[in-house]
Amino acid sequence: MAAARFARQLLALAPDGSARVTLYGAEPYAPYNRTLLTGLLSGRYPSGAVALPTGGAAVRTGTEVVAIDPGARTLRTAGGETAGYDTLVLATGAAPVLPDLPGLRTAAGALRDGVHALRTLGDRARIAAGVRNGGTAVVVGGGVLGVGAAQALAGSGVPVHLVHDRAHVMDRHLDAGAAAVVRRTLASLGVRVHHEPGAATALGDDGRIAGLRLSDGTRLDARTVVLACGVRPRTELARAAGLAVATGVVVDDSLATSAPHVYAIGDCAEQRNVVHGRAEAAWEQADALAAARAAELSGAPAGTRRPASPVRFLRLGGGPVEVAAFGDSTASGDDTEVVTLADATRGTYRKLVLRGGVPVGAILVGDLTTVGDVGDAVARGEPVAGYALDLLVGEGCP
């Protein structure tokens, strides 16, 4: 996603003929919007809706880059090809975290048939094929991806169990009240949520998954298990090349890595000790880097670049479960004031977290009418004391 955005922006901004961009990707698909995968799974979007424009860049699908040499300014592909570059942009994204559940893998170490992550178009196709002929699905992980996947599968008529190891779903972004509304909405779709504080065991034989057994002995029969346990930055390529790596590939405010002429953007990049992991931040980084490279090509000063906004933002929509969360949405303590509006009948929950009258976090569930105003208020960081309730109900601030 970040690579496609960078290519499109650079080729639009740079003087004609001054830039050539080649995109290398291991997947057999042209660049696409990963945030729409659950929408594809539910059938809400046709397959063509996820394609991303690249501005005329050369796209090398099915061509994995396995090594880079910053000193020689070359890269090497899995097929043995070596290519040179003037500037290299790492947009390697993030890889799914796979839980270490007993029985999840075969004796050879491979995931059992019927067990899938949900990170790529290929994953989505395999999951859809697995549930096409009926049967129950289990989703492991109750974060935003797990809730989105459970909603998508249930919307396709598939009975779903959602297994989460925390006290409530989407615990990184929602408090217990907001999570209860989400859980009730999921239940109305036919999704059964299971709190699993221990270690579930995968069931199956002959390499095929047959379900999970929870720590309390409950058996969940299923021929499809979807793993939605988070992601971690893909840093192997950068680390092997000797670049500075912490959680992600370390970059400065210009998005430059520790190696000359090498930059990193998107889910793999760590800027000011933060890996953003948000599409909005990835696009912001891509736009900033493209503008700087285009300015260099045209001979204009590049200007000063600001890091991506530190305000955390989450949005889940496109179905009955609608959620938005901003900033320190679960903050509590003596220095915080919380304004909450909940309507069990309508299935809505709204919350604003204030410190010294300044909004530092917010949650909206079930009704996102005010998402723009609330998000702007948290991002601005200006006092709204006396008007917090108006902001939640959509009357704004004077």
C-alpha cells in the first residue's frame, strides 16, 4: 500500500521523465488495499475494488527481493536477478503473528490445512474456499482484524466462534462498556465470543484442522480457523543488510534509514520510536517522501518534514459493527475526566476522555455520525471544557 502510494505521488510530482519507479512484490498480485480484505471476504466489495493505482510505475509481481547491498546500491531477487538503484524505499509491511497453540501445526511444522492468517488476497481466497461448502469457522484473536473477520464471515452466513484471550474484545482500543456493545452486535450476527484466558488446543488429524478445545474443555468444531493475532514489522531484509532495526526499521524525520540512499515507509518503519501500523500514517509518510524526492529532482529545496501524527486512530465499519477510537481511548486516573453516553436500545456508545479540559481520547460505537468532529478535536488538542457533551452528540464546539 505505502509503495503504491509513493510511486503514484512521485511520478505525479516529479518533472516529466526525471523519475523511473519499479515496484517489487513477492505476491502474484498488483498492489492492493489490505484494509479492504474483510470487505472482500464478506462480499461487500468486488475483487477489483481493492486495486491501487501506481502512477505508471513498473510493477514486478511475484518477484521477491531477498537481499540488498546498500554499499553497491543493488538488490537481489529470489530468482537470482541483480538490479541497481539510485534510491531504495523499503515498504515491506508487516507479517502476521501466528500463535503457538498446541496442535496447530503438523509434525513437519506447517500449519494444518484449514488454518489461515488474513493478511493477503491469497489468504482471503483460501478462507473463502474453506467456508464455501458450509461448516463453522473459528477466529482466534479479538482485535480489530479478528472482529472484522468474524463479522465478515457471519455476514456470509457462516456460523462463527471468536476466541480472545483478554477480558473483552478490542481491548487495546475499547473499554469494557464499548466492548460490551460490540459483543452484543456480534451476537446478533450469530458470532459466539469466548474468553480464553488459558491455552487452547488445536484438534485434527491427517494434517487437517478439526477445531479447537478451550482450556475449560469446551470443544469448538470447525474446518476453518482464522488467525488474527496481530502483526509485526517485516525487518529481515533491512537487518540482514546491516540497517538499524529496533521494533521496525529505524528512520529519521526524513524517513531515511541508517544506510545512505535507503528509506523506509509504512508498517515496517519506526519513526521516533513509534511503529504507526496505520494506513493513514503510511500514506502520510509516502506523500512526504515523494514530495521530497520530487523536489530534489526538480532542484527545489525539499523543506522540513514532520513525522506522522502520533494520534492513534482506529476505525472499523462497513457492517453492523461500527467502531472508531482515537488517542488514549482507554485512559483513566485522577487526572482524567470521562464523558460517556450509552444507549443500549440503539446499540451505541460514545466516550470522550479529557485531561485539563483537553480531549486526549475518544470512542464511538454503533453511530459514527460525529467521527470527523471528535477525531479533529482529539488531534487539535485544544480545550473543549463545557462543550464535551455537545461534541459527542454532534453539536460541535463554538
